[in-house]
Amino acid sequence: MLKLISFLLMGLSLSLHGATEKEIAEAKKTIKSLMRPLIPGGDKTLPKELGDFRVNGCEKHKVKWMDVLLMKEKPRLTYAYKEGCDLQGIIEPMVFKTFPANLDLRHLDSYKRIETENKIAATFETRPVVNLEMRNGILRGPKGLLKFEADYSVRVNPMKKGKEAVEENLGGEIRISEIYTEKVSIKENIKIE
């Protein structure tokens, strides 16, 4: 048992080498903040985040997700620095195609930019499940790069709009694979409320 505990503690210390706990926490919060507007129903509940970094004042775009899923609409999500919004840039979500989400960040000590390749897909069951995949994610900062991937799923009711369209929040996972040129394996299950 003692060997197992020592092994787990050694693995934890290795995964944190090169980055502080605060930098890893900032990374996770930033990734979740970027996921939020790309998840049906998630754009209306942007919370306060870490330290001075805020997204609760960002534009809350009303996206008709069923029209997006049926490829009838291509929304344009624009973010600009203002009080309560520390994201700047444009995201144009598409379904079944890869699209970039490259945003400048402010009020974070560790990161100044986030870049991802994203894909929104749906599986049509009794109630459709919308899946968001973030690939080749990079957080850029003064110390270097943090590389990550993330996935998230929600079950939607096509007859409802906005936040009410989310019938079941299935959650997702963030996977951090590299911090400042050091390979790591950090995984966290997430649920965006």
C-alpha cells in the first residue's frame, strides 16, 4: 500500500513539474470558459472565473443550435475586451467541419492566447446528443505553451430553445498533454453548469 501511495504521489509531482498549481488551474478555467459558448445552452451562464479573469460580462449570443445542427445557420460569436469580458476574437461554429477558435486573453498571469481546432457533431437518437471536440489546443503565455484537448456532450430537445433546449448535461473531459515543453498526462472530468 505504501508503494502505491508513493507511486501516486511521484506521478502527481511529475505531472506538476514545470507548472504551478495556479497555472494548471488557470488553464482548466480558461478551457472551460472557451467551451461554454460553444455548448448549446452554455452561453447564458458565463460565471466569474479565476482571479481577475472574467467572462461573465461577455456577449451572450443567442444561437439557434437546431438550425446550426441542420446547417441552416452559421453563427458568428464576437467577443471584445470590456468590463467583465477578458476574451477578444471571433468564433464561427460549424457543424461536422473543423473550425478555429483563436482568442486573445487578458487578466491572466500565465496565458495570453488560446487557440483550438473544434468540431461540433451530433448523434441523432431519441433526443440528439451534441458533441464538442477541441483538438490541437494551445494556451500561449510568457513561459511557453500548454497543449490540451477536450470533449463535451449534451443531450438536446429540438423542440425547445436556448438553455431549455439542453435536456441532459452529459459532461466531458479536459486532457493536458504538455506544459512548457514537458510531456504530462493530466485529465479532469468536467461538467459546465
